Amino acid sequence: MPLIEKSSYHPPKWLPSGHLQTIYPALFRRFAHVTHRIERLELADGDFVDLEWSGNCRSKLAILSHGLEANVKTGYIQGMAAALIRHGWDVLAWNFRGCSDEPNRKLRMYHSGETEDFHAVISHALENHPARSIDLIGFSLGGNITLKYLGERPDRISPRLHRAVAFSVPCDLACSSAQLARISNKIYMERFLIDMRRKVRMKKQLFPDQLDLTGLSKIRTFHEFDNRYTAPIHGFRDAVDYWERNSCRQFLPKITLPALLVSAANDPFLGPNCYPHLEATKSEFFHFEMPENGGHVGFHSAGRNGAYWSEERAIEFLSDE
């Protein structure tokens, strides 16, 4: 019954709320860029994703997946990478389609349940890196992809995959979308939509006959955006169909290797259905930890070498046998 009842995370007193715990790390964290070796992975459909590596011969490798409209340059990716490197891991961080410096080639982009690209990245690592064990770490949308991948087809999970950790995951996409549509979260929603609208306009230039920009500037919620663009571009009926088929919560009971999800109770992005207590109590492999604080992909702390609590917690879990 791997429901972790008590968490060790305590925020600094000067970050008293979920909003501050979310915003401060995103805007003010200082970090070094530690993944340097860049590689382009060509995909089976003629598109590509860009990878960044650190090291190439250690016995442990971690694959890092970022969140919505982020990339491998994001602070929580580089902070986690630096902590892992200090503790003996090589690191592979990957940009989702359209999230690196060059637009991807196809109309399709990435979405919350895009596990085929993730499988291609994992397969590439298995074929080209000598690590005896590979760990997976995902943040927010990248965490949803990670957990969905582990549970949707356990038969294709390589025995070299060791453990997984995910932070701040919208396990129920409909619930999280409704949460972010609240007025109190308008600053986050608009920040995401600015980038998402920009990418649609770029796609319109590449595929002028396949996208309609009418009313794009008036879209104010994920429901509107996913109904109009995400769902039809990626083969889903509508936003609800997209959310239902890609929310990772339904796949958690089928996970067959140790996996930890950490989501803060005061995460402004997550609604009540994003906290899978029941699944953890019934699982031998899926662990769930819910600190009272932490915000969304926050978990700021004054750790050694500038490490955040989330990085120390990931290493602790991945190091267990």
C-alpha cells in the first residue's frame, strides 16, 4: 500500500502560498545549463525531436520530460539534471515536437498523452547508451506522459527501465483544465495560451489549407483551444475525448515498476480528481506523495549545491532497491 502519508517537504517561510511557490522558482531560479551534447532524433513519420545529453558511459541514465510549453532549457529540467549528474547518472533531456528552436515538420505537434514519441526516445536510449538501468522523470504534462506510458502497455516496458518519478501531474486532464480556467488562475492560462496561439500561427504558414485562425485571439481556455486545435490535429473527436483518452490516472493501476508521483495539495493547476490516493493504496508499484505545500513544479528549498527538495526526493526514490 504505497500511499506516502507524510511528506518531508516544508517550504521557506517567505513563500507562504501555492501561487508564490509556483511563480518564484519559474521566474527567479538561477541554474547552469548542464546538458550540452545535442542530437536530433528522426522519427518514423518523417518528423524529429531534439535531445540533449550529459555523459555517455555511466551505468545509470535518467530521461527527463518537461511540461506544457517548456523545453530542456527550463530551470526544473536543468536543476534535476545537475542533481542527477552529481549523484552518478547520465542524463537525456528531450524536447517535445515543436518545443526546440526549430518548428517541427508535420502538422501534428505534441499533446498530453503523446507516448509514441516518448517510446521512440526511450528506444533510442536503450539502443545507444550502455546504462544497465534507465530511470524516467517527468514534470506536469511530461509526468502525465511518463505515467501513461508505464501503464498503457506494460508489455513493451524494457527490463532495463528501473524506476520513475513524476511531479505535479494533471492526472485528470478535464479536472486540471477546469481548474486552470478559474479566474484565480488567469495569469497561468494566458501565459500558456500566448505561446500556444503563436505556434498555431506558425503552423498556419506551413500548412495554410489545414488550419483556420478565425477567432484564435479570442480563445481563453484549454477547452476552447483543445476543441479547436489539439483534438482534431491529433485524431480525437473533441476536447473531452482527448482528455478522457490521455489522462494518466486510468493507467496507474497497470504500472509494473516502482513509480512515485509527488503533487502538492496547494498546486493551483490541479483539481481534486488529480490526486490518485485510491490507486496508490491498491497498488504494489505506484507510490503517491502529497505534501501540503510546493505549488506547481515548485518545491523550492535551500539544498546543497542549490538543489531543490524535488531533486533530492527523486534521487532518494530512484536510489532505493
